[in-house]
Amino acid sequence: MATVLITGANRGLGRELARLYAANGDEVIACCRDPERRGEDIAGDIRWLPLDLADEAAIMTFPTLLRGAAIDIMIHNAAIRGATGGLADVGFADFEKVMRINAAAPLILTRELRSNLMAGEKRAVAMISSRAGSMSEGLDPDGDYAYRCSKAALNMGARKLAYDDPALTVLLLHPGWIRTDMGGPEADLDVTEAARGLAACISDAAPKDSGSFRTWNGEIVEW
Ligand SMILES: NC(=O)c1ccc[n+]([C@@H]2O[C@H](COP(=O)([O-])OP(=O)(O)OC[C@H]3O[C@@H](n4cnc5c(N)ncnc54)[C@H](OP(=O)(O)O)[C@@H]3O)[C@@H](O)[C@H]2O)c1
């Protein structure tokens, strides 16, 4: 059984991943901004910890909450969409916030928890990215500048981390267009199906896969 840390575990895809791993008998470290507002409890071995990824001090002190616990799989799931009104809606504050949470926080949190990963066996770091961050796929008539830029930046950060740190297996995963608050009700994929596919991708991943960008069902995403 593995120990799996998940960010943004209180709703959407993160919650479904937490539920899935806990149901599988794995130990889940479920992070969210406010564990008091996590909703109904999830059955299984699950430990809720506060972590606001916009808060630098919270990230830096987070390792002390874990007291050296081993982590086998770290899933950077939390993200925000930011302004969606096209170029007219791009502003420094919103853009910087989206980049901070979606692109910088996963890298910095991985760095701060590297010793926990090294104490684990799988040493997998799964970055939930998006096709929206691909240069060659995924352009749609939406108004998402900050979000798309943040996922492209996350992709490069993860590729660089995979190159620099061969002890880790760093995966970039597009979860599909899923019915969550972010994806909306018209999305074509059920969150349970997406979570199952992502968990299978992570489970099947070997060190040679580090730095790859795949969909929830294992297809390669072009950069
Ligand atoms: N839904 C889709 O169709 C889709 C498509 C491609 C990629 N993705 C990616 O899949 C992942 C999950 O998306 P989702 O659809 O589940 O989104 P969601 O329903 O909007 O949930 C987002 C999660 O991120 C958390 N979060 C936001 N800001 C945070 C912060 N500062 N610190 C900690 N947690 C924070 C939220 O917590 P609060 O409740 O506290 O806000 C929530 O748990 C994201 O990385 C997203 O970019 C989604």
C-alpha cells in the first residue's frame, strides 16, 4: 500500500482521487485550504492537512506537519482558472496569482518534500496539467490567457525537474474535460472515470516515463 499526498483534495478531481486511493487501502494525505470545510468524510485511511498553495509560509512550514513521513506518490492537483475574459481581462494581479498557484507552487512544494519522497518507494510526482497548456494542441475560442500560460509553465517546470532529478518520476497528466466546478456540467468525462485512469497511469509509470505528458487514458499529448 502506498502513501499518496494530494493537493486540492476537498472537491472536484482531487476529492475523487482521495476517495479512490483511500478505497484502495492506500494512506492518503489530503491537503486543502481549509480542512474544516472539506465536506463529508471519506472512508479509509485519510489525514486532512491545511495547505494554501498561494501562501509561501504555509508551503515552507508544511513539511513539519508531516514529521518526515514517507510519500510514495505526490499529486499536484489544485489549480485555479483565473480571469476568463480574454486579453481585455488580463491583469497583473490575477495573472501572477494563477502562475503562483498553478506553476510555482507544485515545484516549490516538491522541493520542500523531496526528502519525504526519497523515503518512499515509488517517488512519483504527478502534476495535473492540461491540454490547454500545449502549444500544438488544445487552442479553443475561450478567454483563458493566465490559465493556459500557467499550465505551459508547469509543463516546462516539470520537464526541467525530470531532467535535473532522475531519482523522481515526474509525470504531466491531462485529466480530460471533466465534470467538476472547473470543467462545468457540459464536460464529457465523469470525474470517477478520470480519477481511475490517472491512478492507473501513475501506477504503471516507470522512471523511463519521467518528463512525459499524457492524457488520463495514457495517450501522449504533444507539447
Ligand atoms: N475540470 C477540467 O475539465 C480540467 C481539465 C484540464 C485540467 N484540469 C486540471 O485538473 C485539476 C483539478 O481540477 P478540478 O476540475 O477538480 O478543479 P476544481 O473543481 O475547480 O477544484 C480545484 C481545487 O483546487 C483547490 N485550490 C484552489 N486554489 C487553491 C489554493 N490556493 N491552495 C490550495 N488549493 C487550492 C480548490 O480548493 P478550494 O475549494 O479551497 O477552492 C479545489 O480543491 C486542476 O489542476 C485543473 O487545472 C481540469
